[in-house]
Amino acid sequence: MSVLTAACGSGNQVPKTTTVAAVNPKPDLIEISTPQPESNGGCDAEASLRPGALPSPGAMPSGSPMAAIVASGRLRVGVDQNTYLFGFRNPTSGQLEGFDIDIAREIARALFGDPDKIELRSVTAAERIPALQNKQVDLIVRTFSATCERRRDVDFSGIYYRATQRILVSRNSGIHSGADLGGKRVCVTRGTTSAGPLFRLPKRPTVLAATNWTDCLAALQQGHVDAISSDDPILVGLVAQDRNLEIVGEVIGTDAYAVGIAQGNPDLVRFVNGVLERIRADGTWQQLYNTRLSALGPSPGPPDLRYKE
């Protein structure tokens, strides 16, 4: 008992409490003053090269970019890890998952006969084109919209998903449509096409760009922006992470996702299109939709592929 008495004696002082300011770091936001150019110069942004017959896995034509990939032992693909439903890191398994990830694995399956012969490299939206040009990856599968402006720098496969752009806000924000965005702060991500439709609204908002959509989510939650504008699938993924948010208003833009490929590789473009044709025809695309994107509602079915030659 004497030990206990000594431990509780009046000689012991209670540590003083220290007041620490709460940390609420603001995401890095940069104002966009003008939209990216969208002149098409007569380009058909969605038209790609017609596929030929798919070779057997592991038996790629000699000298082709597919043979070089097989020889390397894995397919290197630039993907997202911050977009729920399309490319995100599963907190339980630690693995990257999503519709885009599954599309990339189907291409690896066609090359190797094994969907796991793949190296997934996380890239931001702004890094997609440089990653291809610098040969850091073989393909980009990252909600990458095919546009005529981007076709000056990279090539694209046919379209594998169509999306519409809308607005995400906090419930009871008072914002109900694009007409309510005049003078408001709207978050998009750098290197995406999301800013363009916002600049075409009759009442222009202030457009702020973040690195990732999760940065936009944090900015909205912290009150640094009034809204987020992106494609419906991306916004649905953000709502799944915060039920205090809601998607509102009319469609203000459209996007068509395709696989990005470095220029000068027509055989690889045709090969990827052959894979996309296969997964359309054998039901794989629909199966992937049911597994990954059922939260978006009934499947619209795979988009038609359009070819220019």
C-alpha cells in the first residue's frame, strides 16, 4: 500500500494541456483563366484504326510493339489510384481496382494469356501524355477522353466508355444547375477536359484546378470551392465517399474514354482495338460493367467503335 500511496502523493504534478491548432490543409488549387483549345480542324476524335485478327497470346508478330512488350515480361499501364469505380486503391487489399484497371488487364490477357502480367503505374491526369511520350508506359487507361487536341500528341484506341459531365455540390448548397454557377468556385483536375464546358456556361464560374479528384473532394468538404464538375461516373464515386454530396443539374458536356497509345505504333492501336472488339462481342465488357459500375444504373452497353481505315 505504501507504494500506491507514494505514486498518488501530492508531489506528482498533472501535465499541463497544450492547445494545438486544428490542421485543415488546403488542397493545391490553381485558377484556370482560359479553357484548353478545342478546335478540331476536321478531326474525328473518336475514329481509330481498324483492328486485324488477334494473334494468340504470347505469339505476337515479330518486330511488332506487342512482341517487344511480351519480351519485356509485362505490360506497363498508366492508371489512376484516386478515382473510385474506375481506378482506385482498395483499402482492404491494397490493390488497384476499377473498370479502367480491368480493361488494362484484358489487354494484358490478350498479350500474355495472363491478366496479371501487368505493371500498373499511377499517373495524374496531367501526366498522361508525357508518360506516353517519354516511354514510361506502354498504354494509358485512365478515364482518358479522346480529343482532336490530344491527337496531336498521342494516338487513341476506339472508345470503350461514354460519359456525361454534370455538377457535384453539398446538399442544401442552393446550386441546382449550371445556371447557378455564375461567380461560384468550381473544382476540376489539371489535364482534363472538364474546364471547357464550364467556360461555355452563360454565367461563368471561377474554375480552380487540383491534381486529383480526391483533392477536389477535400476542397469542397473544407469550403474552398462551391462545386465540382466532372463526368457522372467520377462524381458518383465521390458521392460514395461522402453522402452529404449530391449530383445536380443538366448535362453540360460529354466525354469518350479511350486507351492512350504513343504515336508511331499503328500495330499496337489495331491490337488494342481488336481486344476491345473481343470484349464487346463475348460479353466481357458487360460483365465488367456489372461488377464495377452497377452503381451508375442500368448498363448502356458498350459504345460502338468507329474506324477511319
